[in-house]
Amino acid sequence: MLKIKDLRVSYGGIEAVKGISLTVPEGSIVTLIGANGAGKSTTLRSICGLEKPQSGEISYFGENIAGQPTDVIVSKGITLVPEGRRVFPDLTVYENLKIGAYLRKDAEIAKDVDWVYDLFPRLKERSWQMAGTLSGGEQQMLAVGRALMSRPKLMMMDEPSLGLAPLIVQGIFDIIKEIHKQGVTILLIEQNANLALRAADYGYVLETGNITMEGTGSELLNDERVKAAYLGKKKK
Amino acid sequence: MSFTTFIQHCLTGISLGGAYALIAVGYTMVYGILRLINFAHGDIFMMAGYFMIFAMVSLPWAVAIPVVIIATVILGVAIERVAYKPLRTAPRMSIMISAIGVSYLLQNLATYLFTALPKAYPTIPLLKKIFQIGDISASLVTFITPVLTIALVIGLVMMINHTKIGMAMRAVSKDFETSQLMGIKINTVISMTFIIGSALAAVGSILYFTDRMSVTPFSGTLPGLKCFVAAVLGGIGSIPGAVVGGFIIGICETALVALGYSTFSDAFTFVLLIIMLLFKPTGLFGEKIIDKV
């Protein structure tokens, strides 16, 4: 579905992504793990057109979308749940969901709002509240719900667990799996490697702009180097 | 001062305030979206004055008014495209300097094209019709201005709160990047802002100059500054704030003139600005700005 080849992106004068290649097959959950500043966010941002890649190819269903404007990319079925949630604080919960469907002109938007409310009953209770008044976990639910409103084929998520209590993080991951079951392909980046690799079919380890390891979720979970660097377990 | 004179001055003040409010809305909307003080806005208003003079030479007023509004909108959007859009990612100071540049460019262009001599503003017979209520007499424009202002602003607020493009405007004013992720075309929303701001400036210009009777290339400078003050007074970024600010400044200015202190009427506006900035820098309706860390 998504194939990245030799992607190079500069961000604020430094080369943050130094020629990475990765594949996201349709119907999978793929995760990118790595430390702060490894280039994870920059990779996602360039897939959805917020950063212009210097070189390389981002092929989506066979079409190179590298460097296209964000609204065109979003219209093709790619969405990003941004880091830090970024809900619109002065819009109500309902309006935040409506704006997620901004490019859609079909008649099923109301139906999809109900679908999101089924996934997150908490949002339904707070439908008319300003999004800025929600708790962190609720805002994350809203950010995910808003992304779903575009009926994405590929949903990218940038650190959905950031700053949330463990119990809520578990809830968010359950929802991610539920969304995946309903047929959405997921590209997830996380610092919480343990959680991400458990959920993922396939994972890539990103270090200072390069992919240093890859493998299925369980392969990486059992890899000694990954354990030492990201899972906080000592080598035996 | 007799009661009649008092009412008469009140009417003049409210009417002037209405015209100011329409221009102030343009400042506040552009600021809300781009965080830019569009210093050229006063000069767009002045150009609308000249457009009316030329339109009325060959067109009846009912046709001339929409023509002027459209021409002003084109000018406003063109300025955004040429002078602000290329600087979208530049530091905010650069785009502000560009706005000051456009302001002087328009003034000098007008001087070059139309000379600095005042040109007579055409009379729209309907607006000039005198109404007599008891001892009070005023032309229709005096009555129409505040009513039209309030109606336009209510329409605008409804549009922002209840339509899709309005929702997009609110989203873009908070977060460019996330708005883009929703598929919103930022440039369309920004153009829309300039379209509305310029159209309101054109209407304000017609109402304002009908009372003043002449236009010079510098006619936009002082009203422009005053309306900017009005927007700050109300809390820049807030549309109701800009309207209230416009009315306050219009009424205060007229009151001072009526009391015989016309020499100080302009200075007073800026004293008001200084006082406001000292005691409530966010303005009457302004939101508290919390810088995100």
C-alpha cells in the first residue's frame, strides 16, 4: 500500500531522515520505534506533505505522492493523528469531528459521527463541550475520532501514548486494534516500544535518521539489542 | 447644549462609529487568521473611495456600489497574494514590514494616478435624503450606517459559527498545520478572510465618504489608524470587540468635537489606546494569550 524508497528529509537545516526505505502492506499495523530526534515524526510529516522531502519516493498504491500538497494527500485516504493531539480547543467535540470530514461531500457524515461515538462513548457525552476542556485522554480519543472521520485507508499516529496514564494508554491501544479490525491500515510511531511492538505486525527501528533494524513485532521484542536500547531490560 | 443638538451629535457619533466598526472588522479578522496587522487596510479603504468616484462617472449608483465592492475585493486579495503569501513562512516582522510597504505604495500610487488634490466624492441621492424627526434632521446615511453595520456583522458572525468555511476559518486561526491535515486549503481560507475584510472596507468607505464629500490619497491613513485602535481596544482577533471598539471611538470623537475640543479629537483616540494597553492589553473582548511551551 505504502512504499517508501530512499527518503531524505531536512528539517530546520539538518538532515533528519537520511535515506530510509520501508513498506506498509495493506491491512497491517506497522510501527516505527526510536528515540527522540531519530526522525520518526519527520517521516510521518513528509508522508502527509507537511514536510517536503529532498529526495526519494513515497509510493501510495503505486503513485508517487512525495511533495504533493497536504489536502491532496488527505483526499487520497491518508490521515495523521498528530503528536500532542492538536484538537481544535475552541471548537466543540462535535465540530472537531465534523472538520475531520472536511473534504467529504457524501451524505454519510452523520452516520460516521455516530460510529465514532460508538467507539468512544465518552465523546458522545461531551459532544457540545469545547475540545479544550477535555482531559488528555479524551483529547487523544477525539484526535483519533477526528482522523477516522476522513474515512482513511491509512491512519498514521504520532505518539498516541504521549503524556497519558497507563490505563488510558491501554484503552487507546485497544481502540487502535479495533480500528485495524475494521479495515484501516495503521502506521504507528511510539517511544513506548514494548506496547507498539506487541500491537504491530511489523516494526522498524529508527536511529538518527537511519533504519537500523526491522522485523516482525515478536522478532524485535525478543531481539537483545532492542531489549537493551528500548525495552529497558538488561542483557543476560 | 439643547436636547436636540445632543441627539443630533449622538446620531453622528453612532454613524461614524458604524463606519469605523466595518473597517475595524477587517483588521481584526486578518489578525485572527494570520497574526498580521494589515497596515494597508486603511489604504484599501481609500482606494475604494477612488473606485466609487470613477464608477459613478458612467454608472448609476445601484450598479456602481457592487462594482466598487468587487474591485476592492480584487485589490485586497491581490495584495495578499503578491505581498503576504510569499512571506508565509518568514518571520512575522517581515510580513508586517511588507504591509507597511504596501500601504505607502497605495498612497503614492494614488497620488501619482489621481494627484494629491481632493477629488469630490459623488453623491448618492438616496443616501443623502434628509429625514426630519421632530427637530432632529439627518441624512439617511446617518441612520443606515449603524443598522447596516450591525446587520453585516451579525451575518458575518453567523457565517463564522455555522458554516463549513466559517468552521475552517476558526480552525485555521488556531492551528495552520492541523487544519491542513484535515484537508483544509489554507490559502483559500486566507483569501476568504481578505475578501470579507475588503468587502466590508468598501461598504465602510461608501458610508464614510458620503458624509465627507472628498477623497485624497491620504484619506485612508487616519481612519485606518483609528480603526486599528478600535480593533485593539475591543481585543484584536475578536469581531464583536472590533465593532464595540469602532462605536466607542466614533462616539468619543464626535463628543469631543461637539464639546468644542475638535483639536484633540484625533489625539484622544490614541490616548485611549495607550490607556487600554497599560491596563488591559488584551482589549475588552480579547482572549488571554497563553504561549505554549
